[in-house]
Amino acid sequence: MRMKTHHTPYISRRITRDLITCEFVEIRKEKHSIEAEIEKILDADIDKEYDLDEKVNEILDAQEEEIEFHNADRRQLFWMTKKRLANDYGVILNNEDRFSDIAHQILDYLWDEDFIHYTCSDNQIKNVIFASIDEFMKGFEEADSDVIAKLKNYKRKLIPGTDDYEQIYHSLYEEELIKRGLI
């Protein structure tokens, strides 16, 4: 499952909650400021992948006639090109490796900027952050499916993409995540 920008507020809350409740972490700044910094790190990582996707689409668009002539599968070409360019854009495509890298970035930032203090190994804290991201992403799909099913059976007709739809989606989504213990 790919992390998206609408996930970042929820993931940052989850990580912050897990760090606050962690017995070997001392929190030195306000909860909201920690959440905001974590969200920035997550958004920056997602932006790198979006930039990569845009570049791959540009490359494939420039070769559109060739792709059609050879009747090639654009999705397969997209993935192959993305894999080839990922290192140039600093994007890690394997989720486990990516979440581990993000966890290191978050840990380094929070420590360097004196948001947190701890007396255990860096790896223990990194594992707390990694687990927060990983568990959220695993539970996201189920929560998202349940929310979409609820929206389809909603009393009034909601049109995807409208402000009303987005507001109700996020409200129901947050309820599902709380119910599942993800935030």
C-alpha cells in the first residue's frame, strides 16, 4: 500500500501517541509541534515519490507513439521506469525499507531538535516509529473500505471530490481509525 498525503496527519498522530506512551522516551516539546514536524517529514517523502511519478509520466508521454506501435503495457513500462529512476530521486520502493528510512529520519530530527530524549538504543525508538507506520498502513485499507461502503449507503447522495464528501469521508475515516486503535 502506498502512503498518500491524506494519511500523514493520521500517521503523525499515531507516531506521536506511541512515542508519548513509550516508557523510555522523554517528550520535551508539545504534542502538536511533534506531530507537525513528523507530518512535514512524511509529506517530503511522499513529494519525492510524486516528483518521480511525474518524471516517469513525462518520459512515457514522450514515447507514446512508440508505446502504442509496439502495443506495450504502459503500467508495466511505468513500473520498470520508476524502478530505474528511483535512486536518482531518493525514493525507496520497498515499503519495509522505506518505512525504516522514514523512521530514521523522524528519529534523527526529533533528537537533533530536542523534541525527545531517550536513554535506550536508537534502534528501539526507530522500531517504535516503524511499527506505528507499518500498523497504520496495514489497517488503512480495511478502514478505507469500510468508510467507502458507509458512504455508498449514506442517506443522501454524496459526490466524490466535493467538499461535503471529503468532510464526511474524513470524519468517518477518523472514527474508523479510532475504533481500530490506529490513532
